[in-house]
Amino acid sequence: MRRIEELVRQMTLEEKAGMCSGSDFWHLKGVERLGIPSVMAADGPHGLRRQDEAADHLGINDSICAVCFPSAAGLAASFDRELLRKTGETLGEECQAEDVAVLLGPAINIKRSPLCGRNFEYLSEDPYLSSQLAASYIGGLQSRNVGASVKHFAVNNQEKRRSTVTAQVSERALRELYLASFEGAVREGKPWTVMCSYNRVNGEYVSQSRRLLTDILREEWGFDGFLVTDWSACDERVKGLVAGQDLEMPDSGGVNDRLIVEAVQKGEIEEAVLDQAVARILTIIFRYVDHRDESAQFDREKHHEVAREAACQSMVLLKNDAMADGSRLLPLKKGGRYAFIGSFAKEPRYQGGGSSHINAYRVTNALKECAGYGAIRFAEGFAAEQDATDAVKLAEAVQAAKESDAAVIFAGLPESIESEAYDRDHMRLPACQNELIRAVVSVQPNTVVVLHNGSPVEMPWAEQVPAILESYLAGEAVGEAQAALLFGERNPCGKLAETFPLRVQDNPAWLDFGGSKDVVHYGEGIFVGYRYYDTKEMPVLFPFGHGLGYTEFAYDDLRFDRESLCGEETLEIRFRIRNTGDREGSEAPQVYVHKKDSVISRARQELNGFEKVALAAGEEREVVIRLDRRSFAWYDEEAKAWCVEPGDYEILVGASSRDIRLRGVVTRTDSVLEHWVCHRNTTLGEIMSRPQAAEAYRQFLQEEIGRLPFEGFGSVEGLGEGMRKMAEAIFSDSPLRSLRSFFKGTVDDHFIKRLVDRINGHMDNER
Ligand code: BGC
């Protein structure tokens, strides 16, 4: 630290201001006379996009040849922290070899709507899953002494008008979902850098929000790296600097550097604010430079193997129904006659468009990779970028399907549909593909659909098609992974990190996704993804956490280390999983928490634990998962704090959010919601629900008046059921000040104030 302070001290004001923006598109500035080198940042997240010439941030121009891993949507489906770590490590090695100090990823915005154009780059609709996987990726990458840049902080859940839109979101949804994904990643992963997003949140640009960039990110979560803007996300440079925006990328041609210099000279900002930003940037530069591995090289073939393993774990077997004879269509038998239909069999879609676009090293395709497994006949079926059916192609495909033992249709979204910078406006596959799938399955009941897409699609044919494999955008080893899974060399083990709704209109954000002009209301609040579908008990196409394989798992023997807990005590959950099939496989058991009889509006269940367990045939293993206070908490806007309701909680262990296998109950004995404060408009019902408050209230009225307005709710007995309920509701919802009308002439505002003080005093004594 002394060395950094010393360097900052020696820098001129101009040099310091200069340090706070790039020297070009990808490089930070250096200061030669002081031995500060210029280092490079490059995209991510699912491969290294190092551009040497003709730089751009939308993936338009080529970058160096690098290994393309599955995009985040697929990686998340692995539910496997180890895999994310390994991917991070591998990318770190490529960065070292290519002299890249900071890789711009992972991207961890919550998938609010399936329509967001960048969903393929994001991990999940669930913040716990997203933050856990992100922390592992960060850990892996940074173990190679290369910095992560967690992006896009925050509430960047659509591409439309991303540079001007304001996301109007409640504090609770912000805390429980949109910030939570970053919170866990920052607290556990300790990223060297965080990238702020383009958009505004509740009216204010994130890039100049002191609350988000400093109060929350640094002071609450302990982030100690540098904060970089998304490329050209800087609005007003000086405001941004004061708020906690250290580095503006790319360069501003010196214009914004001059603004900083002037602001310091005019005394508008303290030089210390600038010094602090520079110190943060220098710390990261030297963290990289001091650990630079000059001899680093990377073996593309080896890394391709990692990408293949990742692809195998990222694909999700959505459906594999028993056929008429009781057997299952997948895995396909070797030696059969198969029709492979669709150009994606030859030219798969394996990554999305925009800044994450990789110049992939070696892309494999299913047609070639499956060649040794049977007699395969190819039919194009449809034109990848078209909506309209090509009658000739369709007829050829149907013919090929008829004359084969089974048909495998390689369907998916055209490249032009999924990309950074714009959203989808529907959730459909091109019409020609839906028509083709229907036509093929009507002549060939043994039909498998293999999908290539970065975000859910509607599947109007799902009932008729017995087997569906979701490949997501699986990276360059897509073909090998598909071959291994289709023919049973490997057992599918991915689970959906997002819900697949039946239709886009079912999605809770449907009504206001995209927004009007520059405002988008997050009207669904905390009910995003399965939090909405499961609470509403809505039918979905495939639920969160769902994924099949070629073996079965039995869940058994759920135990807790305690029956009740409070405060910071943790709960240890144990259960056993057994592979009951006759082949190896991996399962991702999920732990959800459900508050029974909550008085708070809450989702039916929330994911708070998961594990990935590999088991040989017949093998059994105990899984241990620990829940902490946060696993039970909700964010109370009034108290501005995470609070825990006392009472019973159901712990649900499942193979998906809709396939709960084990249940147990644990009791939280925490005293009332912390931070509760009584005031003149606190309702009598709220007071009565807190024993200490109720006691203080009764005592005071007895002392001062000698009686209560109603003795609890008791005095309304004797009324008819409807009247009694009404009287109770009126009493319960009456604010404390209404005692003025219950005791007309006796109770005045001064009396109410004394009563409020008594109740709060009593609560304080109890705390
Ligand atoms: C994207 C970022 C990316 C940056 C640099 C921006 O358009 O939003 O994710 O890291 O460009 O390419």
C-alpha cells in the first residue's frame, strides 16, 4: 500500500486524472516515468475476445482465436460450482498467455424476462444460484492472477434503451433479487473490479449513484477493487468520480480527464477523491503486473477439452418419455438408422452476438461427431435465418424421417434473434421450424428435438415430441457434447437455471418489459421467475431446476442438526441421495425455504442451497448443506434491514422447484421483526402481534384509563360470524391515534405520544 501511496504522491494532477480513463478501447493508461505500465482488459465472459486492431465493443470485428466455452445460460445449468471454477481458471490461463489483466465478466444480471437480448450471457433468474456460480468463476479466474469484472451492476435486465432507461424497482426487489446476485458474488468472490451498467435505477444513472457504487457496493459489501464503467456508460464524469466511479472506459479523448482536472483546480472536488480512485486502479494494475506469468502459454486442445466437459454438463434433458413399448427414446442405440434434420446439425449455434462474441478455435458439429454411431442421413429441413417454410426442404426432411429408425431435429433460434443491444419481441422459434417439427413427429413418433438457444422458447409441439434436449449455446465443443449425450456416452445432468414458461405472456414482467419511453416499471416486484410461477401454482413448460438423465436418484433421510434456531445460528441439513439406476450420473439436489403462515408477502419458496453430486450406479452419498440467517430473511424496506420472521419454516429438498422429494420443519425463535418501531399510525393489530408491545399497550391503558377499548378481540364475541370478522378487521387495522375516537375527550395527541414512547421504551428494554 505504501508503494501505491508513494506513486500517487508523485503523480501530477493531469497524470492522475488521466489514469481514470482508458488510453484506447481496451487499455488502461500507464505513466512511463513512474514505471506504471499500461495493462489491457478484454471481453469475456465465455471466452477471451482480445482484439488487437479495429477495436469495437459489439463483437463486430474479429479478435484472436480463442476457445469458446458454453455461454452463461448453459454454464449455470450445470449447477456446478467446480465447473464454473474450472472455466474461470482456464480462462485465466488464456488471459495470462495473452497478457490480459482483466477479463470483462462474469455477467450476472437477473433474468427478469426471457426476452432480454443478453439472457444467454446471464446465469439465472435466481440470485442465490447466480451469485454462487459467479463467485466460483471469479475465484477460478483470479486464482490465475487475472482480474474479473463483474457486470453489469445493476438492474440492467433489458437491452432496449439501455443507455437511458430507468428501471423503477422497489427497494425490496432490488435487495432480494437484483442486488443480491451481485452481493453474494462480491462478498464471496472478491472480484478485482466491478463494471457498472448503462442504465439508470429509480431515476439516477448507476454510473453516478453514490448509494449504489459506494454506500452499498463498497461500504456494505466490502468491495475493494476498482469500479469501471460499461463502455461509454459515463454520463457526467465528475459526478461519477465523486459517486465512486474510478475508471471510465474506453478513453474520452482527454475531454473528461480535463473536466476532472478543472474540478479539482476550482475546488469543486477534493483532490483526495481523485487520489483514492487512482490508488484503487493502481492497486489492481500492480496486482496483475506483480504476478504476471511471462512464460504463460495455453494449449488450445486442452482447453477445448474443458469446453467439451462444460458443454456436456450444460445441456439439459428436458423430456424423455417412455415410448409405447416402455423403452425411452434416448439414449439412441448405436448402429441404428437416423435422420438428422436441420442445418444446426452441421453448423450449430453455439454463442450469442455482441461483445461476448469469440473467434472460436475449433467448432464441432453433431453430424460429424455422430457419424460413427449409426447410418445418418442429413436433411436441411429449413433455412436457419428464415421464418417461412421451404416446401421442398420440408418434404425431404419428412421423407428422411419416415425412412429412419428415429429423427433428430436440430432446431433453434437464428443468430439474428439473440444478441446484445436489442431484445427479442417474442419467444417463438421461427414458424418454419415449428411446422417442420410437427410434420416430422406426425410421421415418425421416435423424434428427438435438440435445441440451440440462449433463452427459453415456446414449444407448441412439446406434447407430441417424446424427447427434447436443450443445448443452450454450448460453445465450440457443442457437437461432441451432443453426440456424447444423444448416444449415451455421457449422462445428461444439467438443470434449468430459469423457468421455461408455456408462453411469453405468462411471464410476470410481460406487462411492462421494455417500458414506455425511458421508464420501465418492475411491477412484479419480488415475484420473478419461479418465485412467481410457483407462488401462483401456474402450469409451466419446464420448471426451474428441472433436468433429466438416463438414471434415477432416490432422496432419503432428511435431518437437521437442530429443531429451532435464532439470530446468526446456522442450520445444517443432511440427506442421502442414491443412484438407483444402472449407470453413473450426477444430480443437483436443491434446497428451498418456505415460510409457513407468513404475515409478509413472500414467494412460496426460495432457493437457498444446492450441490452437485456424481454417483456411480448404486452408489449412495450424504449431502450436507448449511443455511444461514439470510436464507430465512426478507428485506424490510421500512426497517432498511434484512429481517427474519419468527415461526415455522419448511425446508424443501427437491430435484426441481416442482419436484420436492423431502420436507422438514424448523422453527425460528427470533424475537419479533427487529427494528420495529411504533408510531402514532402503527395499527393496533401490529401492536397486538408483538407480545412485548401488546403488554406495554395494555399496561399503559389500564394505568391511565382503567380499561381497554376492546379486551383483545374478545369483546366482539357473540356477534355473528361476518360482523365479528368485520369488527376484528376494523380494530386490527385501526391506527393507534384512533384511540382518540375510542376514548373521546380523554385521549389526545399528547396521550398518544406518551403511549408510543412507552411501547418503544418497552421494546428497547427487550432488545
Ligand atoms: C458491453 C459489455 C462489454 C463492453 C466491452 C459493452 O457494450 O455491455 O458487456 O464488456 O461493451 O466490449
